[in-house]
Amino acid sequence: ITPLLIVMKALLLAIRRHPEINASWDDETGEIVYKHYVNLGVAAATPRGLVVPNIKDAHRMSLKEIAGELGELTRTARAGRTTPAAMSDGTITVTNVGAFGIDTGTPILNPGEAAILAFGAVNQRPWVHEGELAVRWVTQLALSFDHRLVDGALGSIVLADVAKVLEDPAQALVWG
């Protein structure tokens, strides 16, 4: 179990609680299309550049199943064998900029997706916890979203839900 895997599961739980973030814009009709599935994209750095394959129907998977799919997607991507089908029909993406030692950034939306979550480096930092200064493990999250689909309130609520699960993983059992 890695921090990225926990972030992915936290995002899936937030989407379950707020499914309106899992949408796309239909140019032809000028309407929002709400998805009833989550194809969770994962940005993968490869020798050929960044690719974003997605885990199809990730919302139906256990943590173990997501871990297996993530491992397979990253192995395939790094081997340069990611197919166009593996990168199509994504609904939302996670990018782990922390893998490069970066605290956070402004993630850029993938075409057709409503949102992308950037997950920064996890480091020990001084933090005020319950009124006391303590050394805590801290990360930063950034959520970019298509304002035709998601307003600032919804984006903030989803981001807060992800943070809540990271702060207290037992919350996943309550929401799970």
C-alpha cells in the first residue's frame, strides 16, 4: 500500500459522495454528461514522455484490485506498450508530482475530463495539531477542474473529502 494508492481510493470515495464531479462536456448538445462509471487516469512518466492510462471502472474495485491495475498500467507504460484504448475514456485523473520531490503544482486537465488531482511529496514538517506544535507527515493536494462542469464549491468539497481520508484513513471505512 502506497500513499498514491490511498490518494486514489480517497478520490474514488469523494466521487461516490459527490458524483457530479465525474462528468464531461458535450460540445454538440452544449450539455453536461454525468458519468456512471469512473475510469481513473494515472499520469505515468515514461522514457517517451508522460502518458495517462486509466483504470477502467475503478469505482468497482477494491484497494487490492486498484493496486494490481496500477502496477500493470505503470509497467506497461514504462515499457512503451500503452495502447490508445488504455488512454481513452478517462473521467478523472491523479498525478503524483510528489514522486519528483515537488510539493504541488497546477495540474492541467486531460481532454474530456472534469478534474485532475495533483498529489505532492509527503514530508515531515512542523504542524500545529490539537493546539500543539508537532512533527507530522504532510502533503499538499491541488485540484484543477473544468468550470463548465464543476464550480469552486464542489471542487473544494471534493478536495476536503480527499484530505479527510488522508488525515484519518478510518474515514474510508465509514464512507466505503
